[in-house]
Amino acid sequence: MSTPAFPPSTGSRTPRQLRATWRRLAEPTLVRRSVLSVTVAFVLVWAVLLGYNYFNYKQAITNDPGLLKYGDALLESLTPITDPAQAAAAVAATNHWTNIRRRQIGLLPGASMHELRNSATGQVVYSPAGLQELDIPLPALQEGSALSESVVQGKPYRIYVGHNARWRLRIVDNKRTDADYLAYNGRYLVPYLLLAAPFVLLPVWLSVRNGLRPLQQLANLIARRDKDDLQPVGFRARHRELKPLEQSLDHLFAQLRQKVERERAFVQDAAHEIRTPLAVITAQAHVMARSPIEEERMQAQAHLEQAIARTSHLAQQLLDLAALDDAQRPAPRDLDVAQWLRGALAQAVPDAMARQIELSLDAPDTLPARLDQPALESIAHNLIDNAVRYTPNGGNVAVALWREGTALHLSVQDDGPGIAATEQSHVFERFYRGLGHAANGSGLGLAIVRQAVLRMGGQVQIGVGLNGKGVGFFVSIPLPHKA
């Protein structure tokens, strides 16, 4: 009978799980950032307090030195003692107690050394062995007491010397350097900060975590949304800080919703427009393949070529419009706009001559500018093509180019049938074709013009054509100051 296998312990984790846990812990969080900021503030408070205490210490040892007070007090306490042995015992006991206390508080390494002499004879009454080894020379007697400093064997010392009618007292003490003071007081302040830290960090952690809860709720609400849901968030933020975020998200969703709706309508219209020439192509190809009459086959071939040309033109315009909708814009180029426009106008000359349309250009010899050349090509080609297409035989099309200040201006005017005032607000819509025109078109030319002008940050307006007839399109494009 086989022994059943035990399931793996839930407490054990695979290396992959451990790595995932470590990545989650190492991931930056706002809570950790806030707590870390408070911790840094604690360190700054510690540094400020340490600096404040150091400043007070420097002031104290300058204006009210403690060693001088201590020595004077000890010397005064020895005044009534006349017995040298008793005085030596008192100084030895004081010296011993002082060093014990110094070690208890961790004040300084080394020991304080007291020496007592007879004032009259200079005979040593009490002197520790360490002081004798240092062999610090005695200063000259002077009135009262005094402090001095000396460096012996590479170590700094502070020396107190005082005397009265009976005794002469000398105290040699290690000099407290700035590093010693900062190290001692730094350790002294740390326990207080550690004691206060939990009472500050814990409330900060709780408050930040609680404060970020509405943001987490908003994130969860968005995460639960369907991928095709572009409706407003519906969060109804109560906090002032979250209202701009909610409004920005709603605005973004509204823009995406409009873009999706516009693209859906665009695809439907494009499919509708392509369906017609494809049907013509299919029908005329059938006639060419099946009709025994030569004349019918020739007519079918002509219609077939027209349908293919229309389909090709429509496909090219769709590609142009898609390129203009692309968020990535090409880098501006240095261009002589006047010379380039003459070349663009020359491409329309054959169609204009076939219909006896007179083309004219009013432009300077040169007009250098730095701009988006593909967008400018879309504007000029479509405006000129529309003007030639819709102007009757024997008509006129006038193109003008000039620069005024920091703006480039382009106008294309004709003396054709014009556009009714009721239709002018719709001519820039995609696939919109005005009524009463015999010319074929896809209704995308002016939509491309508007999109190209917007990409260049300019404006396009409809105005009066030539001699009070027809229609005119006026484009204004801002240029860099150094163009």
C-alpha cells in the first residue's frame, strides 16, 4: 500500500513567488514615501537639536566655564581643613567620585586628575600617578584662579590652577573636542527621537493610508470597467484633490468616445463610398467580358477606367486623411514656399488647359519658411484641385501667397458657382458634397484641408471668390519667428 503524498506546506514559497514578493515590496508607494519623508524630518530635527546644543555649549564654556567653577568650589571646601592627610583624603575621594561619574555618563575617555600642594612650601600633599607621568609644568602663581590649555603627548588638556592661604589645587582634565561633544550629545538625543518616532510615524502612516483610500477606490472602479466602456467615470469625488483627476478622466473618455464615434462613422462612409465604384468596376468588367459589340466594350472600358481612377483617388485621400490624423508629426523643413507652390500649380495646368481655365499666381520670387511640408502639400493640392474641378469651362482660378508678420497666407479663389451660405458650415465635413455640382468627388478634399491646417496650428476660412462670384478659401499658418 503506497503512502499518500502530503500536499506542500502553504508556508513554503517558490523562488518565483519570493521574487514577486520582493518586487512588490520594493515597488515605490506613496505611503512609504510619506513615512520616509517624516523619518528624514526626524533626522533633520536631530541635527538641529544637536547644533543648537553645540552652540549653547560653546557659549557656556566661553562665558561660564564649568571647570573653573568646580575647581573654585573644591578649593573653598578645603579651606577649613588644616591637616594635610585629611585634605589629601578629601581630594582623593573627590577625584575618585568624579571619574566614576564621568564613566557612568560616558562623558569622555580618560580621567580627571587632581593635585593638591601646600601653598607655603609647594610640597605635594596629593597627586595621582597619571599626572606625574604627564609631567605638566606648573604655571606661575597668580592671584585667584585661572584656566589654561596644554598639549601633552599629542592630547589636549585643560588645566585649572587655584590657591588660597593654605592650599594650592591643580586639576588636569581632558579637553572636550568638538567631535567628542557631538558624538556624546548625538547619542544622548537618539533615545528621545526613537521614543517619539512610533507616536509620529504610526499616525502618519494611518493618515496617509486612509487619505489614499479614495484614490484606490477610483483605481478599482476604473479597473472593473469594460474595455469598450468610455462613459464618464461616475465616481463623484468628494475631496477637492480628486475632483481635477475625475474631471480629467471624464474629459479624456469624452475625447476618446468622440474619436471612436468619428472613426466608426468614417469607416461606414468610406465603405459606402468605395462600394459604388467597386460596383461600377464589377459591372463594366462583366460587359467587357461578355458583350459581343465592340462599341459597348469600348464604353465599358471607359467607365471602368473612370471607376478605377475614382477608387484610386478616394484611397489616396483616405491615406492622406489618416496620415494627418496621426499624432506623430514630421519634423518641420526649410522650404522656399513660393518656388514650391509654382511647381504644385504646374501640376494642375494640364487639367486647366483641357477645360480652358486660366490659372494665375500672385506670389513673391522667394518666400523661405520652416514648416510641415506634407501638411502644406495637402492644403495646396486639394484647394487647387477643388477649384479646377468645380470651376466651369473658360473660368478663372487665382492663387495668392504672401507673408504678413509671423504668419503665412495662402488664398485660392475662383469664379465658379460658389457655395451656398447654408452649406458653408458643412463643406469641411468628411464625405460631404454640396448639391447642384456635376463634378465628381469624394467629399474628402476640404476635410483634408481642415485637418492639415489644424495640425499646423492655423485657420481656414471661406470667403468671396473672383469678381464677386465663386468662392475663395483663405488659409493662415503661423510660422516660427526665425523662419
